[in-house]
Amino acid sequence: MDSLATVGDQALDGDVPGRDSVPALSVRGLRKTYRGGFTAIEHLDLDIPDGAVFGLLGPNGAGKTTLIGAVCNLLRPTAGDIRVFGHHHDSREARRLVGLAEQEINLDRFLNVGEILVYHAGYHGIGRPEAQRRARELLDLFRLSGKAKSRHTELSGGMQRRLLLARALMHRPRLVILDEPTAGVDVELRAEIWRYTRELNELGATILLTTHYLEEAEALCGEIALLRAGQIIARGSPGALRRQFGVDDLAGVYARAMADEENAWATGGAP
């Protein structure tokens, strides 16, 4: 099976030798309050170092999607500062450095598979000849070449997942955000996505991964943050978190951290 390392020139956009001393993602004082008064994120601080595979875990409604939306300019934060490799998140430089494979299948139904990739490259200033070459490479890699002229609605769920990942990689981002990339996929495709994630990281990309599969986070992530009610309640390597909470696996960490937080809310104190 093909490897990401075989796909053309793998230099990442803005690539520099070695790791950058500037965090891949820096969030300070982030707050998002929606109309109606619901606050999804409250005074969130987060740094993700260059070159990390960083896992973000939490129950539905914890604020993971809101955080990703703010980083990727899909929604406007109420307050706070977001930097991508030192660039303000809504700058052209920052947008070019981020690639997002979203949880929802949000592909243009009026474009065929090949056009989806080429048009995405155009958003990032990549000329058509280069975009077409890059699209062919990624379609080959993700075994979608035979579907290049098809609409995405004609693809299986697994093929659509691979297309989302291919689109996220079209402009060679340095920060790749994978929002529940293996949700609803079969065992074989899950193993492929794990392999692609590791290869991307080895090629220099920083990975931000959200997942509900705790074994996935433990297998892939060097560091993990647990998010609840818009705030980080625990952070560390899988091993450090196991020791901190005195448990044998990440499932135990998750259960203990969430229980401690629930008890703190009930008593009005700190966990």
C-alpha cells in the first residue's frame, strides 16, 4: 500500500529545519458565548508544541467542536487570542498552515471528487496545474482514482472519510486537525487512518486529534487533554495521566477525571 512519504514533494507549507520553538497552536483566554447565553468555552488556555500528536477528549458538548471552529475561523470567538505558529488565526498565513478533516461529511455535492480537491487547493493560492498534480497523487494514495469523476454522494462512507483527509492535506498544512476521523468506519480503514496519522507526524506535521475512542488516543497521542464544560480538567502524557489518577488505562483516567469534576461541581469546590 502507498505511503504518504511517496506522494510528491512532502515539504510542508512554511516548513523549517527541525522543530519550531513557537507552538503549533497557542490559545489564550478563549471564550465563546452563543446567542441565548450558552457559554461553550470559558477562559481556555492551551499550547500544542510543534511536532506533537495531541489528543483532545471529552463528552459531547464539552467544547471540542467549538475550539476547532474558532481555530479554523468557522466561528467567531467572543474573547481570547489564537495563534497558529505565531500567526493570528484569522490571517492568511495561519489559514494556509491549518488543514481540517471535519467530523461531518461537508463535501460540495455539485463538484466531482477530483474537482473538490482542486477547488480546495485554489482557496489556498495553489495554481491549477500544481493542484491537479497534487489531487492525482492524493487520489492515488487514498485509492480514490477510479472515483475522480464521481460525485461524493456515490461514494461509500469509508471513501468519503478518505476524501475528507485528502482534502485536508491538499495544501500541505503544518497543523492537521482530525475531528473524530474514525467515527463510523470499519476496522481496516481505522488501521489505515492510524497509519496515515503516524506518517504525517513523522513527515513533520503537528496533529490535533479529537476522538471518543480512548484506545485510539492512547495509541496515537503523546499528550492528551481532557475537556469538560469548556475547560481543560487534566492534561499530560497517557502514562503521566495513569499515574496521576492511579489507574491502569486511559478509560480509567477518563472515568476518574470526569467523576472528580462532577463531584467538584456538586460540592462547589475544586476537584
